[in-house]
Amino acid sequence: MKKCLLTLCAGLVLLLSSCNDQEGYSLGDLAADWVTVHDHGDRLYTYTGDTWGTMWPAASGIFGPGLEDGQRAILYFNPLADDFAGYDVAIQPEYICPFLTKQVEELTGENEAAYADHPVWWEDAWVAAGYLHIRFLQKLPQELPHRVSLVHRADRPLMGQDGYIHLEYRYNTYGDTLRPAAPALVCYRLHSLPLEEAQGIKVRVNDARRGVSEWVFDKSAPEAPRDMDELVEMATEGAAYCR
């Protein structure tokens, strides 16, 4: 209750002050950013945007039920004021599109069959904010959500002699596929990996069109911006069909 009251009071102050042109924002402004979600409990979420920095939801809007700590999402919001209560910007969240977000897992001889290695249709992939984002096409399952995993082999060094971290992308359809295909996006948290010591990441992929291939993500390579509106539209179609 105290959190709600404080947020409401702060929101009222910001709503009044944001109407002043001297503040630089108005209630008509709408921005979008890739964000990482931070769950503080009691349905209170803050965000760290790739561009906007840390965000405090000072005005009422979406509450984001079902969001997970560390989850990646695209957030649409109304910026209200800069440098608020230790955050880079105070915002009014308007709409959030969360994506399936997973950890890098360990592949062993005992669990390899569970991860499988079925062909996958990779469309795009990039690294940002400590996450690997993968956009792919997925044959729709009839009953079981497909399993999409990023793994490293337990019996091999995590970092090769070439200075790259070597990972594998695994896809398990459980033999349950239908002909229609839907676009989907999954994000993998890379914070457990020694990225600062590596030249980058190499990911082995069993690609349905290219065969077994390797995607290379150099640490120093700049990433081109992605169309967020297109990704939001895509994510709503295929998000429920993988885990």
C-alpha cells in the first residue's frame, strides 16, 4: 500500500510538471525501447532501457502481471522527467511486449536427447545488453510447446583457443509439428559467461536452410538497430509456441 501511495503521489507531481514545455516532455510524447525488467515484488516493476537507461514507473499505466526478473521486452512509454529518484527517467508505461527469456544451459551426455538437435529456421540474431536475441520461424506445434535452448558442452572448455565462447543452439520439436509457420523471438541471458575475457561468441546452429553452420558475434562489432514495431507484431503471433 505504501509503495502504491508513493507511486501515485510521485505520478501526480510528474503529470503536472510534465505539462510544462520547459521540462522537455509532454503527455503526448511516446517512446519505445528495448528493456530488461526488474521485479521488486508486489507487482512493482522497474526497467533498464538499452537507450533510455534506468526507468521508474512514476505514473499509473500497465502493471505488467506475469513479468519475470531479468526478462527482456520492448516497452512503449511516455517519458515524464529526467533524473528522478536516482533513475535516469520517470515514465508512464503504456504497453509492454515481453519475450521468452532463458539462461544458457549445460549439455551433457545424459541430457542431450532432451535438448535434441532438430533443424531450425533462423532469421536474425544479435547481442545487446548482455543478451543474445534470436528471431526464427517455427512450425506450429499441435500439443507441446517446442523447446529452444542455448547450451554449452560440459565436456569441452567454454572458451576455445580462438578466444571465442563456443555455444550450441538446440531445438526440440518433440516430433509435434504442423505445416503453418509463425515467427518467434527468444532471448538468452549471457551474464554467466566470461564475456569480458572473450573475443566474442560463436554459436553452432543446425539450420534448416544452411545446414550445420556457425554464427559469429564479435564483441567489438556494432549492432544495427532492429524495427521494434515489427518485432512486437511478430512476437504476439508465435510467443506461446515455445518454451
